[in-house]
Amino acid sequence: PNISAALYTVEFQKRGLPHIHCLVWLANRS
């Protein structure tokens, strides 16, 4: 659960790496 928040923050900060968004989705689905 913590990793999701961390990845989301990174995606928001970079706002140029949609790949991270996919990773969050996968982590959430798992």
C-alpha cells in the first residue's frame, strides 16, 4: 500500500512517465 503512494508521488512529480502509472495499476490489482 505504501509503494502505491510512493509511485503515485513520483508520477505526479515527473508527470512525464506514464509507465509508472501502469506500475501502480498493476500493484493495485495484485
